[in-house]
Amino acid sequence: MEKKLEEIRSILKKYNQEHLLNGYDKLTEEKKQELLKEISEIDFELIHQLYLTTNKQKENNTSEITPMDYLDKYKLGEKYKYYESIGKKAIQEGKLAAVTMAGGQGTRLGYDGPKGTYDIGLDSHKSLFELLCDNLKEEGKKYGVVIPWFIMTSKENNKQTIEFFEKNKFFGYQRNKNLFFFIQGELPMIDTEGKILIGEDGLIKMAADGHGGIYESLVKSGMVEEMKHLGVEWIFIGGVDNCLVKMVDPVLMGIAIDKKVTVACKSVVKANPQEKVGVFCKKNGRPNVIEYSEITEDMAEQCDENGELLYGESHILCNLFNIEAIERMGQNPLPYHIAYKKAKYLDENGELIEPDSPNAYKFEAFLFDAFGEVDDMAVLRVKREEEFAPVKNADSVGVDCPRTARELYKKFYKID
């Protein structure tokens, strides 16, 4: 232990992060070992490079942005049945797995616990996890298969999530046979001087690395190998907070297989030209999703000859990937985006500091930043009221909240 401690002191000195051991002597033996393990796993060179990016002026965006083609699910005509039959065959052959990103807490909902365990207020009192599971099981029965379900948790909520599933007998799934849990990656938070923060528990202050970490997490956790063992070729990735997510869609799968693309995504048309959502486009000729702030007001208003918005396809985090694309994307981390946040931390004297304003940087990767790695992809427009009912905000906000999600869910499933 002493030898390990000296090695770590040497590394910390090199990167000017010696303060991480300031409270070491006050920790329990268990916590001491945990802290040393955390420090030994930090990529200090990466953290240093990320800190340098916080001081750079935002570069002028000189990318050429052009519209991206899409298919409308309900305007496919005869092609609908054709794509559906291709997708059905693949699903019946057990080639599809579902991945649910569930690393978040229900903090914004005023709920203390993993967001997936949240009850949106239906008479059944089913949690978001159970609503998603019901849909998966129903679709599995339709195709005569059990669709393997992979759930990405976070270090913060992994234990609570698994306990919740255990309490509910895994909703009829079998752990490590067709239900698997894996943990999202994390990165340390740093202050404006580039110093890594120590959290209230005396350990490194970590933050999840964003939904873009999904590829690396799937590969590093061994889940991709598990999928291959099960004969999976296609992976649907969606968020836990969309209670109308359709993880099993033969039309989407059929389009991907027929068009020989390794990525196929769903979109909903923007509610209005100025809606603050990421939209599908091509950036320098390659597939991409850009934030609303990246296109001008004129571009946002532009329409095609049919009166449809040229930049009107919203990314709703409903994405289908070929397993080979996941493997490829998981080999290298995506670029990180900087978020400036409020973060409690212990100062050099071990005192808890609770800031009133943002004081720390966290770094996140975005799942759609990997789209530029592929030559082409398919985008399928679906109906918002059928497939997109997110639970992101408290009811007091009035949009994308439990009330709106509940209404959409009841209307879709014809629940009085």
C-alpha cells in the first residue's frame, strides 16, 4: 500500500494535482483504497488536454451544412410492407437487442432515485422501466423471441437500479441470460484552474461522460461480446425517459438492412422552425446532428418544394446500429463537449463548499458525434404522438414532463 501511495504521489506531482491526497489520512482504510484506485485510473494527460480546451475561444464554424434526406414512415406506400418483412425476418432470427440508457437520476423531477424507477402517475403505478419492459416483452411474443435487454446505469445509480429489478423479479427477464447491466463511463470534474475536485465523500468528484460514452462502455464492459454470443447483429439504443419509445421496429430495421447502412435513426418533425432541438443534417457531406444554435434563423425557416422544413428532422435518441459500427465507434473516445456546472466539493482544508453559481467543468460526449464516422445513414420520420413522450422536467415546467408523457401514453394505448 505504501509503495502504491508513493507511486501515486509521484504521478500527482507531475500533473500538479497533489491536493487529491489532502484528506487521505482522515479516510477509513476502505475509502483510502478506493481513492487510490480512482486516482490510478485517471487519465491525467486527457484531463490536462480537456482543461486546455476550456480556455480556447470557440472556433468559428466553417463547416458546410446541407439538408439530409429522410423517409416518412407513413408515406412509404408499398415499400412499407417490403421493409417491414425484411425487418420481421431479422427480429424472428434473434438478431436484435435493445439498449436502454438509464444512468440518470430523477433530480429534475424532484425524485430521489434512478429515473428509470420513476412512476409517471398512471393508475397502474408502473415505473418507466416497467413500461419499457412491457413493450419489449409484447414485441418479443409477437416475433416468438425474447429480445435481449441491456441497461446502462451509472456508478451513482447502479446498485439502486439492480435492487429495484431484483425486488420486481426482473419483470420476467433473466439476469445474465437475457438481461444485462453495465456501467456508464465517468470523468473527473475540474475547477477553473484545472484542479480535479474532491467530492463530499472524500473521493474524486466524478460526472458521467454523456450518452456518447455508450459505444466505449458497451465494448469495454464486454457487452458487445455478449451480444455476439447471443447472435445479435442489430442494436437499438434509446433513453429510459421516453415512455413511448419503440425499441422493436421492423420497418426501421428493414430500411437499414435494405439500404446497407450501419446506422438508422428515428426523427420527429420540429414543432416549429425555432424549436430548440438538435436536427439531422449533413456536415461537410457526412451525416450529423447539429444543435439549433448552429443554424441561422434563415436556415431554420427554409422549406422544400413540398413546404417541409429543410432542417426539420429532430433527433429523438432512437437509434439503430449494426454491431460492427458499435465496435468501431467504441475503439476511440468521441470528442468531449464542455459544460460549466455548479458542483459541491471539499476545499484544501476539508471544508464543504456549496457554490451559488457555476464553478466546475464537466465533460460529455454526444452519441450523434459518431454519425460522422459512417458514409451514410437512414433517417425515418415517425409521429411524435406515437413514439416520443419524454419525461425530463417537473410538471411545473409544463413540457416534456410526467403530465404530458402520461397524456400521450394513455392516448396511444387507449387508456381511459
